[in-house]
Amino acid sequence: MSALAATHVFWITSRAAGVLALLLASVSVSVGLTMGGRMLPRAQRTLRPLHEALSVAALSALALHAVSLLGDSFLHPTLADLAIPFASSFREPWLAIGIVAGWATALLGLSYYVRGRIGVARWRRLHRFTAVAWLASLVHALGMGTDAGTAWFMIAVGLVIVPALTLLTVRLTEEPARPVAPPRQGPSDRAPAPRLWSGA
């Protein structure tokens, strides 16, 4: 392997891992929205292992996407360039959006494993922002990705993004469930008042 190919492999690895992370995250978002929606109310127990596996796989691909760039001989990024928004001047603001999306995705995804400490109700409120992090990662991919605009990328990403966007739109426009009021009792439905004294 030539020196050029040896250094170029880091860039190829980062590109492949980034696309894979976006695809996995998109499918994970679709599964998560399906679990929390009203269309399949009994799907939570069935889909939860799949949702968790997709999330972990997406986080692993995301980590590889960032770490492999450290070996790129063209960009020569530092750890700060890849971890701190606007620390690098390369392709801003798309890089900064990707960094913010990456940290948000990692923190929100891993918060699942500490939901017992932070409270399930609080975790559920935080978990809703996962969709925002996913949208930010989509903006990063379209604005900075080398493959953005190519036919294969648009087809592959569209196959998983369109369903996720559709489910997200349905969720946002879904009316919250109203509590059902107990039926009002009529005079005939009421139990007779107890008699305190009965005359002879």
C-alpha cells in the first residue's frame, strides 16, 4: 500500500462511518417514533431491543467517524478541532453543527442507561431532543458531506430519512390525549342514602 493510499484510508473510513451513522440513526429515530406513537401502542416491548441496538450501532459509527479523522493527513485536525464547535475554521458552520449534533446524540443516547438516577419522567423529556440532534446531523451531512448531492447518497439517505420525517411530522401534529372524564351519575344511578333511624 502506498503512502498516499495509507493516509487516504482514514478519510474514506470517516466518510463511510459518517454515512453509516446517519443511516442507522435515521432508522433508530423511526423505530423510536413508532414506539412512542399511537399507531402501534403495543410495539414498545417488541421494538425496544431493536431501537437500543440501532442506537448503540449508530453511536459506534459516529465515534469511528470522528476518531478516524485524526489520522487524515490533509486536514491534520486536532482533538479540539473535532470536539469543540468553531475551534477549526474548516467548512464552518457545517463542522460546528456536526460537532454539536454528535455530542447531543451521544449524551441523549447514553442517558438511557442512567434514567433510573435522573428519573424516568425527566429522561423522557430529554429524550425528545434526540430528534433535534438527528435533524442537526442531517444538516451537517448535507452541508459538509463529500457525498452529499450524489445520486447513491440521496437515494440511500432518502429511503430512511423520509419515513423518519413523516413519523416526526405525525408526532408533532398529533393532538395530546385528553383524559376521559368519569360518567356523570344521574338520580337513578345514585345509591340510596343510608337511613340513620327507622321508626317503628
